[in-house]
Amino acid sequence: MLALYHFGPVANSLTPLLCLIEKGVDFDDRFLSSRRWEHHTAEFQAISPEGMVPVLVHDDRIVTESTVINEYLEDVFPAMPLRPADPWTRARMRVWTKYVDEFFCPALTVLGAHGATPFVSQIDKDEMQRRLERMPNAEVRKKWAIISERGFDEAELAEARSRLKRVIDKMEAALADNGDWIVGDAYSLADIKLYSMAPGVERILPDICSETASPNVFAWLRRIEARPAVQQMRGKDYAR
Ligand SMILES: N[C@@H](CCC(=O)N[C@@H](CS)C(=O)NCC(=O)O)C(=O)O
């Protein structure tokens, strides 16, 4: 049995979802609606003690962390390889996936979560308090507490925007140097990981990520969107 618990084709959930579809591996698609708090059930938290997605369940084994899940999928399902064969290119792929986990994702989370403030601030205060008490992860709880009260302040938003500009500049330079893909001569787990976040920057910050501001990143985004696996993923009907 292979099952993926996820929030749909966005952010960290997109990473293993797209990897599975690219590899053509059959899996049990366990979409959870964050708006309906479907990740707060005791059943899900028995699988994911931090209450977070994505989570892969393979027979009786649980794998967490989107980057680690993709490396696991690559080891278990090596057909349609998404990891470069050359050790140096593979090392560079991992530097990029680490960079997304440690720098890109935290910066985008600030702006993404802030954008949810109008929806979250309408939740009844007692209900929100009960929700916060059901969040096992302290960082996640802190984020929800901030957006349910006031959202992030201007200094925090400015810092996140400035970090995201550095990310897009770095990607732009890498693609100018390397060509179609972020490392090596083929689409890899590094492209998938970056693609889990980059559409969010294009949507929220068009002054930083657009055809004119970042032409190489713009063309790379369109190249990825043209892939049959991405179209298949985008065509799925996840009822939010
Ligand atoms: N480092 C983890 C991060 C996972 C993560 O941040 N998941 C978010 C969704 S993108 C989550 O489950 N949040 C729970 C919540 O906001 O309540 C990974 O890459 O899998």
C-alpha cells in the first residue's frame, strides 16, 4: 500500500505529489482540506504526530518531510530517474532542495499565511483557540496565532519579500548559466522542489517574478507547466 496525505498541488504537498505522478506510480491519493481542518483529526495525527502534511505511508512505514519523501520515492521507484547520475550534479541538486526547505519555503510561508489573514480572522475566537490547542507543532501554532490576530507586521513582510527577491535572482542566474533546468541537463528533484514554491512568488510578487523581471525563471515555469505530469496534477479535482 502506498498512500500520500497532502493539501493538494501547492507548496510542500506538491513536491511528492508531482514526483509520484512523474514516475507514474499508483498511489492512494489522500487529499486533506486545510480549510476544513481535515489534518486535525486524531486519525491523521496518529500518522503525523506534528499534524503536518505531506506524509507518505508505504505499507506499514511512514515517511515525512517532502524532500526526504522524494529521495525515498527515488530509491524505491528508480524508473523515470529524477536524480542526476553524476555525484557532483546530484550534490548540487541537494543544495537546491535544502535551500528551498531552509530559506525559500520559510520566506514564502510568511506572505502566503499573511494572505490568509482575512479568512482566518473571521473564525470565531473560541473556535480558533480550540484549533490552536489542537496544533502539535509550535511553529505552526505560532503562525496561525499571528494570522488569526493581526497578520505579520510590515517589517516581517518586507524581510520576506527581500528574501524572495534573492531566491528569484539566484534561480535566474542559475538558469542563465545552466540552460533549461536548474542543475545538469535534465529535469530533476531540484526543479520539482523549486516548482513547489515558485508559482506562489509569481502570483504574489509579479514585480519580482514575471516575464520582464525574471525571464529565465518565467520560461522555466512555462517549461515545467507544459509537462504532461504537471497538467495531469493540475487537472485533478481536489474539493477544497
Ligand atoms: N519541512 C516540511 C514542512 C511541511 C509543512 O510546512 N507543511 C504545512 C503545509 S505546506 C502544514 O502541514 N501545515 C499545517 C498547518 O498549517 O496547520 C516538509 O517539507 O514536508
